Amino acid sequence: MAVVKHVLKRILMMLAGYFVSVLIGLIAVVAIYCALAALPNAPDYFGAMGATPLVILLWPPLGMFVYFVTIVLTALQTLIFALIAEFFSLRNFLIHMLFGAAAAAAGFFLIWPAAEEDVGRWADIGIIAAAGLVAGLVYWLIAGRDAGFRRPLIQR
């Protein structure tokens, strides 16, 4: 019974970590675009990302739609990465950050399959992957530090 309770706790922690990390990842995307818009020779659409939080605050259904689409695009690969981390008890924050970057980039490629061939989109891929690094770190803080379906041994 204790093992089942531990596994259920881990699953709930994985879900909570995922939902919070997606939200923080979306905030990181906007923050990175805004920071890069201040650089010289930045594309014009980088500056448009600064208005995105204002639009989402004024019209919350748009924010929920973006959040839902992000969850749909990243759920499968994140589930695979989280299960790998849980089965092998991977607790290193760098692994979780790399998993987050890979999941975010894979989600970007789901909506823009030809992005790797378009040189103009490489910056977007990097920005999304960097936001995935942030999301992976947040996931590690919530659920990854104690990863592992096996119960830890009690030391006396």
C-alpha cells in the first residue's frame, strides 16, 4: 500500500510540475522576446511580443487558449521524458532542463515542421528552447528533485 501511495504522489507531483512549468515557460518566452527586441537589428515581430501580456490580460480566453495549445503540443514528449526520469530516478537539474528544451523545441516543430529549413526561424527555435530550459528547471524544482517511482530507503 505504501508503494502505491508513493507512486500516486509522484504522479501528482509530475502533473503539478508540468502545469506550472508550462506557465513559467510561456512567461519566459515573452520575457526573452522582449529582451531581444531591445537589441539592434532585431526582427520587428520581436517587439510585438511585448504587447502579448497586455493582450492576454485584457482578454483572458486568449491566454487560456495559448496555455491549452502549449499543453497539447508538449504533453506527449514531456510525459515520455518525465517517465524516463521517474523510472531511472534521474534527479540532476541539467537533465530536466535539457528535457524541457527538447520538449519545447519538439512542440515548436509540431506547429512549424519546416522551421529547421527556414534560417529566419532558427532564432525562434532557440528562444523556444531557452524557455524550455527555464520550464525544465521549474519542473525540477517542483517534481524532479525527488524523482523516482521507487520509495527511498529509510536510513537509520
